[in-house]
Amino acid sequence: MKFRTSLRYRVTFAFTLLGAFISIMLAMLLYRETVSAEMRLVADTLTMEIGDYLQRSLHDPDTRLPSSTVMRTYLIEPGRTTDVPPQVLSLKPGLHRLELEGSTFYVEVVEDSGRRIAVLYNDLQLRHREQQYKVFLSASVLVMTLLSAALGYWLAGRVVSPVAELARRVRRMVPGNTQIKLAGRFSDDEVGVLARSFDDYQARLQAFIQREQAFTADVSHELRTPLAVIEGAAEVLQEDEGLGEGQRRRVRRIMRAAQEMAETTAALLELAREQATGQTSSGCRVSSVLQEVVETHRYVLERKQVEVLVDVQDCPELPVDCALLRIVVGNLIRNAFSYTREGCVSIALDATGIRVSDTGVGIADHHLNEIFKPFFSEQGGEGIGLSLVKRICVRYGWSLEVSSELGTGTCFSLLFDA
């Protein structure tokens, strides 16, 4: 179960529920015992009245039956039942409760020497006092619940304060800042153990950050330098007039591979950073990147009967790194060129995005959710292109949609405004 309130309020709520439950149980128990004692008291009073009458009637047969504003007595004997209510006549010896004349009575019936004496006690005043007692118990339950809530809130604050303090200090922690130490400010209890665990984790995280920074710096230098050498050597070879057309084509492929490797390295280094550098000063013209990518990858269609249709309906500019956009568009177009043996590859650009559709081999339905995972490839390639594309789209807030039918073709839609 997920709780969206603070730990202090959760403890207070639990303490309030416990106090309310105990108060209600005690109130119900007190009410039941009070009513039971009340009935016993009424029964004893009526029995005493009957006993007193029987004692007095032994000395004076004309003794009047006990009577008052809340009590009346009936003598039931042969030939003397005309003034006795029918409901009373049918009662057996013992204590009863009877509805009579719109009121409720306690009735005590005693049998003596062939006659029965019934004493009726009107419980109107008792019911009134019971209602007052219920109100008193209800108010007591409410007061006890409020007191439990107040006490629980105070106790929860005392108990949860170390945890809250630890949470505040952890919230202020920043990766790379080793000046904030937590363990020294807490005792050797569970919170102290947790604080020391946070300190150890922060130390390991700092070591990892240092290794990652060293790695990216080494990659930036050790990879870019040889790539620049390869590009320079390829440019020199391009100017060599002694090369044949086939050799020049191979040199151009070397230059393209070196350029793609340089762009991929820059993209990976950019994505490895925690935040974007924000160094993009001008917009990237999408149509120029698209045309450049199409021409760069036309070599994939050599010896294939594939027609390329490019439809530029709009020329949007995006405030992004053109190298990253080139990687995204290049992967989509290269895949369409690579997996289309014959037919057509259609590329459409408008203000909302780019759509690349082909008449290639298509993608199986059960693989559509897998193609953006790292190292997955249905055709046996490296399987990192689309995963890299997905990461770039997430970074810039783009949406990448795919629809495909096996044996018919695939359509990728890159939407800039997701």
C-alpha cells in the first residue's frame, strides 16, 4: 500500500485510530454494565416493595398496595382480576419488561399463597438518564480521540524527528559534494546505521563519478585524435590523381565511416553527461540535415532497384545539436535503405516531424517492442542504432513511433513536438 502523507502524520493517524478504538470499546462496555446494574437495581427495588407489602399484609389484611407516580401494584387472585390489564395477567413469576398504555414498564411478578402480586415500574426517567449517559459517553469518546490525536502528533514528532532530519540532509546531498557527512550527527541507533550507509554510498558514488569523468575525458581525447588523423589521411588520398574510381569510392567510405564514428562518439559523450551543456547557439535546419543524410547513405542502395522519394513540405529549425539530429535521421534512413531490396523508400518532412517509410522486409509484431532495446537486432546487426536514437529522442522530448507489417514494409515517424 502506498502512503502519500508524511511519516509523522501516518503515526499520528495510527495513534488516533487506536485511541478511538479503545475509547469506543470502553464506552460500549460501560454502557452495557450500567444498563445491567440499572436493571438489577430496579428488580431489587421491586422485590423489596413486594416483600414489604407481604410483611405488612400479614398483620393488616387491608394494607394498601404500593403505589406512586412511577409505580403501581396489582393483586391477582381468584375473583379479583377486573382491574388488572390483560398483559399483566399472562405474566409468570419473575422480572419482565412490558409495553403498556404507550409507556414501558419493568414488571416484577411474585406468587404467594395462591395469589400473584405484580409491581410495575415506569422506566421513563431511566430512559431519559440513559440518553444523557449516551451523550456523555459519546462526548467522552470524542474528547479521548482528540487527546489521542494531539498526543500522537506530539509523540510522532519526537520519534520521527531523527528520520525527518536525516531526510532533510539527504535531500541537500549533491553527487560530487563530499563535504556533507551524515553519520556524525546521529546516535548509534537504526537512524545512525542508515546515515552511515548513506555516507558509504556517497563515497562509492563519488568514486564512480570520478571514474566516469576520467573515462569520458580519455575517450574524448584518445578517440577523436585518431579519427581526425583518419579523416585527414582520407582527404589527402582523395586528392591523389593516381587513384582509380574504385579506390576513390573506398576512400570515400573510409571518410564517411570516420565522420560517423566521430559523430557517434560526440553523441555518446553528450548523452553521458547528467545535463545538456546548453551550448547550441543557433537552430539546426532540418531540411539541410535530411538532404545531406540521404546523399551520404545512397551508397547503401548500389546494385538495388530502389527508388528514393523525398518530400519536403516545410523547413523547420530546431534548437538542437545538428550532430545528434544527424545521428537520429541517419539511423532511420540507413535502416530503410539497408532492409529494402526493391521498391521505394519515401521520406517526408513537415513542421511536425519526419516520416520514413519503406517497402522492405518489415518487422515481426512480437519484435516491435524490442527494437529500441540495446543490442537487439532482428537482422543480426550490432543493435545499438535505434537504442541510441531512442536516448536522443528522450533527451530532446521527441516522440518516435513505428508501424510495420512483416514482408510489406516499415514506417518510422519522428515527431518533434511530442
